[in-house]
Amino acid sequence: MEFNEEKTIDETRQGEAIVLPSPSPLERGRGEAKKLFLESYGCAMNFSDSEIVASILVGQGYSTTTDETEADLILINTCAIRENAETRVRQRLTEFKKRKKENPSIIVGVMGCMAERLKAKFLEEEKIVDIVVGPDAYRDLPKLIETVEGGQKAVNVLLSREETYADISPVRLGSNGVTAFISIMRGCDNMCAFCVVPFTRGRERSRDPQSIVEEAKDLFARGYREVTLLGQNVDSYLYAGGGLKKEITEEQKKTATTFANLLEMVALVSPELRVRFSTSNPQDMTDDVLYAIAKHENICNYIHLPVQAGSTSMLTRMNRGYTREKYLDRIAAIKRIIPDCGISTDIISGFCGETEEEHQATLSLMQEVRNDFAYMFAYSERPKTFAEKNMKDDVPENIKLKRLQEVIDLQLKHSAEKVKAGVGKVHKVLVEQFSKKSQEMLSGRNSQNTVVVFPKGNFKKGDFVNVLATKCTGGTLIGEAV
């Protein structure tokens, strides 16, 4: 039997109801708790935010449900990065209309980046929406719900200079009990031409490093064995007492906590706690970060380093802040300092003005780097971005898709090569779950983020197991515990 646990090409998750496994002590003895149905779309940051929202509302006496038909409160945590995610949200809201007609007391709210982008306009466009709340206003949800229960619509999309939710202990929704996200910063100061994030999540501010370490310690004590440090651009993490990063003075920077410092602090929580992070930016990644990874065995040898395009001319139009040569310099540093590091990337096909020559430059860069994995997309224009306001989306759709397919085909080849190179080697695997295809097989990832499947034997979730890979599929190693 062949097992294939490989990741999908498209990073955007089409929607997932995520649920609190059991009621909190706060809810017991209160009678029938109101029920929350929470659905999240988009990146890992959104799923992390949903855990913060769940914590806030559990504190208000809500319990969660995976059945939308029994919910008193329906919240959709939205993504505005790509058009297909927004389309799916609108489809779901249409599906909720029938429930709202049957029971007008049901509250429907839209959270996250799409809420921040459209603001109060959402109430006009989607008549069933009662609450619109942006990423920095989740603490206000109890008041917003109270306003709706009083017969009015409610909106709070104010972006904050300070908010990091550092004091809120997230409810681990839909957790496997082994891996967890820790948000280390919010917002982004990079004004990439195609990206709406600075407008929907505000400016960069970093979370108190001690609160991050304490959250990691708590997770480890509860049996978790891997944390992923999350930020729009983790390499630019810089903490000097709070506030916006751009307001940190040169004098403060001398004693500020950098991302390399933070990585080491979390790694020292326990050698049995794996540490991952996402996402990095080529213009901000320093050798200090790479040396920190190389120094600590429990910091995974895996870096997601988005390139987006392979030509300097295209990177300049995208306002990415680096050249092709600079990107390749960072790749060379990774391979020099961490020789067995897994590397993945993001690639956009068909951005404004892309020529065939620029497309070929992207393919040639892929050939040079040979990534383990990539998230690949055709460009879709997003409202409020620099590209939408100042550039023409002039690459025909059929050309975009043709070029995207060429990128996908090449990456699948490279991914298969990388996985095949792992056959015959022993991999330290953290068991996360049963295989998708058999309860007799366990599944986990090695340090380089490759999925490894092996017979369960006497092992269980949360165990570290040395596995000799004996064969592979296009994206998964298969082996035996040794």
C-alpha cells in the first residue's frame, strides 16, 4: 500500500470549523451556555487569532460547536490576501441567510482582514452581517455582541499602535495536542505592491519576549512538543518595551530583543520542545538568525523564504526590497550555515507587466535554488494595494495560468527530488497524528518539514521517533522505526 501525506499546492485553506474540545470550568453551572461557531480562512495568523477570539468569548460564557445549525453566534475569520478566499466567505454568508431567516436572533459576525478592508461597507453589502470587527479589536467583541443584542449593528475596525494580545492565553482550537502556534508580532511595515496586509493588520509591533517564553513553557508543560512562532515578517521582530517598531530609537535598538535573541530564548525552554517559525523576509534575514538555528538542535532546519519572482526588475515593481542577487545571497548563507536546511518559498505568476523573459528568470531561479516546497499562485489584484491604484493588471488570464502551471510542474519535480534524497537516511520525527490513510500508520514531520509515515508499533502522539526512510511518494517519506 502506498501512503501519500504530501502538502497541497495552495496554502489558502478553504474554510474550517475549529472547535474547543471541551467546555471550560467557567461555563459549568451556568445552565445552557450560548454556542459559538467559528470558521477561519487564510493564513496561520488567522487561525492563531481565532484561538484568541475563542479565549475571549469562552470567558464570556460561550461554548463552541462544530454544528452551525445550533449556534447562537457565527463568526467568520476572513482573509483578504487572495480573491478566492473572499469569494468563499461571501458564499458562506449566503448559506447562513436561511438560518438567519428561521431564527433572527442568531448573530453573524465577520472578523479579520476582509472586515478591516471593507469596514462598515460590509453591513451594506451583506445584509445578514451584524458585527464587523478588525484584527486589533477582538477585545471589544463582548461589547459589540451586547450592542447587537440591543437591536443595532456593531463595527470596530480601529487599528492599534500597541495591541499584541500578549496577556491572553489562546484556546487551542482543533488541536492535536502536539503542535501549536505562538503569535510573536502583529502588522507589517513592508509595503509590497501586491499586498493588502499593511492596510488590514496595521504597522509592525512586537510582543514582549517574556510573554512568548512563558506561553512556550505553558504549552510544553501541557504536553505540546512543537511551537511555531508566527509573524508577517518574523525576521524584523524587535522588542524595546512596546509600541510601533518604526518608533524604536537607535539607542533603544542597542539593547532591544531581536528575532535571533528570541529564537534562542524559546529554544532554551526545553531541548524536547521543537521550534519553527514563519514567515521570513529576504531583506531582513540576518546571519545571526541562521547561526541560532545551527546552534540549537531543537530549532528546526527549515526556512520559508518567499521570493515571489526571479527577476530584479519584477522584484522592483513589487517593491520587495531586495534583488535577485540579494535573495540568492541569503540562500547561499542558509546552505553554508545550515547545510541540511529545508527551504520553501512563495511564487506569484503574472504580476503586472510580467514579460516572458521575467517569467523565465523565475524558472531559472527555481532551478538554482531547488526548493523543497512552494506555495504558487496566479496574481489577483487586491483593492487598496499600490498595484491596484497605480499599475495595470495587464497579463492575460490564460498566460497567467500557463506560466503558473510551468512553475508548478517544475516545483513538483524539485519536491520529488528532495523527498527522494531522504530515502536511506534516518529522520527524527515528531509524531503528530495517525496517517490519513491508515490507523496502523503514524505520521509526523522531520526537522526539514517533510512528512514521514511509519508503522505505529507502540509509539503515540508527541513521541520523537527515529525513522529509517525506505521509500517515498512524491511528497512523503515512508519508513520503519529504528
